Amino acid sequence: MARRKKLYEGKAKILYEGPEPGTLVQYFKDDATAFNAEKKATIEGKGVLNNRLSEFFMNGLNQIGVPTHFIKRINMREQLIKSVEIIPLEVIVRNFAAGSMAKRLGLEEGTPLPRPIIEFSYKDDALGDPLVPEEYIIAFGWASQQDLDDIVALALRVNDYMSGVMYGVGIKLVDFKIEIGRIWEGDFMRLVVADEISPDSCRLWDIKTGQKLDKDVFRRDLGNLTDAYTEVARRLGVMPSNVTHATKPTLIN
Ligand code: UDP
């Protein structure tokens, strides 16, 4: 990897200065965390898979006219992205009850919801990313009402795209999280899908068997996480299944 200036290191990714103004390089680590980083592990190959999967989803979104920060993949672990100002919210879209919602409402995991439900958490690790109502978001100035309307529209388009793509390979999209960034073009501000879209931030269940193919495999000790993500990548045709376990660097195009 070139000696680039590191700008930010998060739990699963590192951001480096990009080659041109307005760009960044996003590096995918093999680190996995859950329960607000109480549970941690290094999972060989996860970063490579998430880089490829996020490229696949973001490219698809760009092509159907949903703007994202993604420009291009650079290598196995890095992608070139547009520099954005991240809105400090986790935008969660749910099609079926699971995880924290199932717990909060006493619903059985997998219960279909009457319509896609969108909720927001305030991005703050020290506070454990608390769920926040829209009124907090507007009152504290994290986003305006207009931003929120646009974010909901974006999130629903991402949901329809992701649900359809996943359905096509026999996977149910239970829920997912996205982050939204602002890009300034002169005085004009545009909201784009940022961060990553990968099995780290989605719940993906095999339609026939219900097998979990997402980070719950790690959270709940259900097996090998790399195998689960490799299965998603294999079904989508985005990656040969043997690459992640390679001991030497392997060239992929
Ligand atoms: N999620 C995420 N990052 C977070 C919290 C949630 O990517 O910090 C994703 C999670 O993988 C799931 C969806 O958002 O696909 C809904 O998560 P939930 O609120 O049920 O929380 P969890 O049960 O994961 O704590």
C-alpha cells in the first residue's frame, strides 16, 4: 500500500487521503466488532469480501440513479470514494423484525412488518448509538426536515434495490443500516449513500433454510463468518470463492 496520510481509523475501516482533492481511499480491515465493540475479533478475509460486496452494491445503486460516495475499487482492500461530510446518524431500514426491534417489541425474529420501517440512531460509540426520534435530529441540527425527507426517500430506494438483488439470489433482506453523507457542489448540497453496504451492516437470511449469512454469525457465534460472506459473494457472482483464503496476494480484476 502506498504511504498515504491516514485521516481516520474506525472499527472496520481506515480512511486515507485520496489522490485528488475531494477524494478519499477507504481501506477495509479484517476486524469485526459487535455489541458496541465489547466483542472483537480479526476474521481473515472479511475486509476483502466487504470491499468487493460494497463495490457491487454501490455500483448498482449508482447505475439506477441512487447517488453514492463510491468511485472505484483500487485493489483487494481499498476503494476510491468521494469525500463527504457524514451525517451522524445510522439510518436503519427494516422489512422483518429482528435484533433490537424484535427485543424492544417482543416480536419473534422474522415477523414481517406492515411496511418498511425506518429508524435513526445517533452515531456515538460512547453512548452506544442511541435510537433517536426525528424531533431530536432536527432540534439538535444533525439534519433538517428536508434532509430527513430526502434520506427516507434514498433509504427506501436502497431498500428496494437491495431487497430485489438479494431475492434474486435466494436471500431475504431482513434489515440493514446505511450512512448518508453530504457533498457540496458550490452552494448546492447533495445527499449520497456513504460508508459501506455489506453483510456487516445487513441481516441476510437464506430464503429456503433461514440460514444467517451476515454479521449475526459473529455476534451469535453461529459459525464461520468468512464462509457466510463468501457464500453471499459467490451467489452474487462478485468473487471467486477461493480468493479470501489465499496465503499470497492474488490478483483480482
Ligand atoms: N447495524 C449496523 N451497525 C450498528 C447497528 C446496527 O450495521 O451499529 C445494522 C445491523 O447489522 C442490522 C440493522 O442495522 O442489519 C439493525 O440492527 P439492530 O438495530 O437490530 O441492532 P443489533 O441487533 O444489530 O444490535
